Amino acid sequence: MATQQTRLLGKLAVAPSVIVLFLWMIVPLALTIWFSLLRYNLLDPGNESFVWFLNYEYFLTDPAFFAALGNSLKLVFAVLAISIIGGTLLALLLDQAIVGRNIVRLMVIAPFFVMPTVSALVWKNMFMHPVSGLFAWLMKSVGLEPVDWFAQYPLTAVIIMVAWQWLPFATLILLTAIQSLDEEQKEAAEMDGTPPLSYFYYIVLPHLARPITVVILIETIFLLNVFAEIYVTGTGGPAGNLPYLVYFQGLLNFDVGGASAGGIVAVVLANIVAFFLIRMIGRNLEG
Amino acid sequence: MGTIVLKDVQKRFGDVTIIPNANLAIKNGEFVVFVGPSGCGKSTLLRLIAGLEDVSGGEIIIDGSDAAQLPPAKRGLSMVFQSYALYPHMSVRNNIAFGLKMAGMPKPEIEAKVAKAAQTLNLTDYLDRKPRQLSGGQRQRVAIGRAIVRQPKAFLFDEPLSNLDAALRVQMRLEIMQLHQTLGATMIYVTHDQVEAMTMADRIVVLNKGNVEQVGSPLELYNNPDSLFVAGFIGSPKMNFVSGEVAGQYQAQTIGVRPEHIALSSQSGAWEGTIALAEHLGADTFLHIDTKVGGRLTVRAAGEYDQGPGAKIWLTPEKNRIHRFDQNGRAIKNAA
Ligand SMILES: Nc1ncnc2c1ncn2[C@@H]1O[C@H](COP(=O)(O)OP(=O)(O)OP(=O)(O)O)[C@@H](O)[C@H]1O
Ligand SMILES: [Mg+2]
């Protein structure tokens, strides 16, 4: 009796927050779905009409959609690869007793605290600018033609900026993991005469499997949403991803219906990715 | 073969000297136990032999040649760690095989060796499990299996049983002794446990602040301790020490009598006392007795002793079982 009562009381107690959270999620989602079924253009107000799935048809057959989807995927995979491989190497390095280790660690972590907009501006104007950028100066000083990053390699430029932001995150997580490797296990491997590469492959890497999956999960969620770097550097045309395309439809083409349809497509895609990720992580976290 | 000789081995961590100067010769096939109080340098000495720490001076001669500068894997020794240190993501089979694989041994040979070790240690049914699916005793056996497949010159154990419960400890102790008989290999074993030290060792090495205090067979140490330190360390419950006037009667600064070498009587005896506490273990009773001559003494009485706290009692030490020590704590030989 008492337990049933406390259970009911518990449900009542959490009900308000659950309801608020649910409304918080469902109202925008429902509105977006509703808009996505309308012909709704800001240049033609008052003439909304119900068009069923026409917006989806347009969005999904638009060549810009495939380009954006491709850019989204390329961005996610490239940044994941750079941050995990680079993060592992950096973590291994920072785990060594190098001089000034604490300062180096702080420096490595720093980019993670820089706002995406700020970092994009810094990269755009100070590093990758074809005239006044540091890279251009370096190229010129060895007698080469400077690269105009945002015109010639826009997606690569975005990948570099985003990877610079996320590398510290991966490094930090992997460094903590490496440091939690059991000391006696290291010594057992030493007694077994394990050469460094085998030690990394057979002992360290399996130990890092879980933290790597966690990094993949968290980074993927954020990398699918990258927007500021593309917007600020003006690379949305050639290197725009799905969020940028939705922005483009809604606020540059004033097509709210099409943008909403794009938003829903993005939600579905993100859920597909999440589904596979959660399965993969579930397996890894069990193991 | 597996002879290990330590010659003037020293170890310092920074300015702190942990092992001032250790000398020891271990014969092939011997079972040597290191004992000593916590922090006296037992693990450090073992790790120096293993090569997990670098010596600050001296030689570690394994099978006739100095190995002090060799990396651990080149010394031909195997170590069993207190926390087992198994590789958690590898199966039992791969854990045992790992060292051989690293040594570049061909696969069929590895499989044969793993199978043999698993059989010796009753692990055959568990070869495909992960360490976390094993009990503590089974994990310890895997750790031992990993050590034996490499056919080392000597085994090093650092408190291998201290994470096990009492019953399992007794069983694993017997298994290790059995293994020692079967393999005939040299073993060095660090422990805190009196019973392990007394029952397993061919020779016990008592360490005190990094110094080798005494080396001898368990009974030698029990019967003829060289010093107060060894006398107090070997034996459980501890030897009773009495100094002052009574010790003077024996021409010594301090005399020591073990609890099992004192006779009790309710009528007459050498020393008078009052029972303060009685611990009943079933087979024995340990009586803690307040005496005028030397404070509280411990006495072992066989079986269930019928007198309880508060009872008057007389104690008589066995004449030829009294150990005498001079003012430096060294034993005076030819006991009175
Ligand atoms: N890496 C190290 N740096 C500095 N001091 C150390 C280090 N390792 C051990 N010591 C010191 O050396 C002394 C001996 O340590 P050791 O681990 O050998 O003791 P032990 O006899 O094995 O003790 P226990 O029975 O508690 O395991 C201790 O005082 C310890 O603080
Ligand atoms: Mg120790």
C-alpha cells in the first residue's frame, strides 16, 4: 500500500516537468510538420494552402538537397576521423612526461572554449585569407601561389575549422581514458615483452573502444548541426550542409513550407543515424 | 635453471633510500618468501628483481650473469600481480597466450602450451571466457597460467592471494605449493600472511626497513631468531617480551617467550597474574594476562580454558624456550 502510494506521489511530483518537456518538444515539432504540408511563402502572405507532400517532393528532388546531404556526411566523417585519430595521438603524447605538460594540456584544450562564430572569423581573416592570412604569407614566403581557401577548397576549409574545435574534446576524453589504464596491466605487458606498437594495438586501443564510441556519438550530434562556420565564412553555396539548406530555403527564399519539409527530413535522417549509433554504442558499452 | 643472487643491491627514490644494501643468494628450485612490515620494501625488492624498477646500485645475477640492466622481458622471469593484472578484453586463452605471441612463437606451439597450462590449472572449461566472467580464484589461476607458459627461470609473486577470501586462500596456497613441486622452479613470494610464510617457504627472508634482517628456514627463524625484530615478527600470536628485573635474572636486557611456551596453573608458578581477556578459538584459547613482571602477556592454552577474566593465575615459562636479547636487540646465543 505504502509503496503504491509513494509511487503515485512520485508520478504526480514529476508530472509537471514531464508535461512541460513534452510540450516543449511536441509543439514546435507539430507546427513544423503542419507548415511542411502548406504552401507557405513569406513573399506571398495570406495565401497559404494545403498541398500535402508537395514540399517534400520539391525538397527531395532538388539537386541542392543531395549536395547538402553529401556535404553534411563528408563534414561529419572527416571531422570524426581527424579528431579521433589526432585525439588519440595527442592523448598518447600528453600522457608522456614531457616538459611543461600542464601548459601544453591547457593550450590543447583551449580551442574547445572558443565560440564557433569567433573561431570562424579568426580562421577566415587571420589564417585562410588569400591576401592577409598567415597561410597565404607562408606560401608566398616560400615562393608559392597562395591558396584562396574559401573559393578553391570551401568544404576542406570548413572541415579544418570544425576539426580544430573538436580535436580538443576528443583529446581530453581519450587522455583521461589512457590515464585510467591500470598500472599493473602496463607492467604485465612489460613483463610479457610487448613492443610499443603491439602494446598500443592490443592493450591501449581496446581500452579506448568505449571512450571512442562516446566521442563519436557526441560529436556526431553536434557535427550534423554545424552552421556558424559555414554562414560566417560565406561558403554556404559550395559547402552548405543540411542545416544551411534549411536556412537558405526559409530565410533567403522565404519558403517556410519548403524549409519546414527540409527540417523534418533532417530530423528523420538524424534519427536514422542515432539509431545506428545507439546500437553500436550499446554493443560497445556492454563489452 | 634459476639461481638469483643479489649483490649490494640498492634502491633510492629521489633522496629517500628504500633499500640500503641487500645481499641474498637464492638457489635453483627454492621457494623463498619475503616477509616484513608494511612499507619495508618487499615489493620494491621484488620489482627490482623483475626489472620493473631500475637499481640505484649493485648487481642482480640471474643464472650467473648480471641482469640489472636488462629489460624485464629479457630476464626470463614471470610475475604474478596482486590485482592479477589480466587483460580485460582478451579471453582467458589469449591472456595466457599473449606473452608467447609477443615472443613470436608459432601458433600450434602456443596452442599446445596454453592447453597444457589450462589443464594443470583446471581452466580448460573457461578458456573462452573473459576475465570479468571468472571468480577471484579463477582469475588468480589465469594469472598463474600466464606466468607458467613462458617457462620462466623463476616466478615472482607479490601478495597473490591477498584479494581472496580465507577458504580460497588456503586452497590456492596448496595449489601453488603443488605447482612448485611439479615444476621445480624457483619461486619468490611476498606475503603478509604468517601462515603462508611458514607453510610455503623453503627459506624466509625477513626484511626490516629495506635491510635483510635474517634468512633461514621457517623453523630456524621460529626457534632461533637473531634479533628482537625477527622474534616479534615470526609467530602468531606475537612473542611476549619482558625486560627489567626478570630479564636481569637471565643475564639479558630483554627476554622473550612465545605464548605457546608458557605453562598455566591456578595454584603455583613463576609469575603471578590476572586474566584480562580470553579469546576462544575452539582448538585453542588465547589468554591475555596482566602480570606484575612484564605487563600484559599472551598465553596459549590448548582446548577450552575454563577460567575467565578476573581469575588469578600463575605462569611458568619453559626453561629452554626462553629467548634472550642484549641491549641492541641482538639474540644472546646458548640460552640458559
Ligand atoms: N615509486 C616510488 N616513489 C617513491 N617512493 C616509493 C615508490 N615506491 C615505493 N616507495 C616507498 O618505498 C617503500 C617501500 O615500498 P614497498 O611497496 O616496497 O613496501 P612493501 O614492503 O611492499 O609494503 P606492503 O607490505 O604494504 O606492500 C615505501 O615507504 C614506499 O613509500
Ligand atoms: Mg607490497
